[in-house]
Amino acid sequence: MSLPPLLARYLAWFDTSPVLAVLVGLGVLILAFLLLRMALKVFLLFVILLVIAIVGSYFYLGADKTEDALRHGAEEAKDAIYDDETETDR
């Protein structure tokens, strides 16, 4: 099994200047963790907005209509997933 080209170049660079390569590697890790934290915050924001929309729908449309809409949407998603699975099996 061969290494990806970027990793192979990094290892070659590590052989020539290990200290700088370690510092750049740490910088990349720190940047990755910062981006992960920002992505998690955005995801949580969307989850909170979804919850607010569902709760608002209960008050605006009523519990029965909201529950019917959620069930209908879930069934459509289930059908779409199962339709995709049967097409890939062919």
C-alpha cells in the first residue's frame, strides 16, 4: 500500500527539516480543530432553528397537522432511501 502523494512529500520534507515540519503539522492540527469547532457551532445552530420551527409549527398549525407533516416527510425520506438502495442493487 502506497502513501498519498501529499503525505509522501511531507515525510520527505520531515527528513530535511524535522523541527519546521513538526511546527507546520501542529499548525495544521490546530487549524483543523478550530474549523471543527466552527462547524459544530453551525450544526448546533441549524438544530436549534429546526427545533424552533417544529415547536412554532405546533403552536401555529396545531399538533395534529404538525405531526402529520412530520410523519409524511419521514415516510417520503424512507421511501427515497429504499428506492435508492434498490436501484444500486441492480
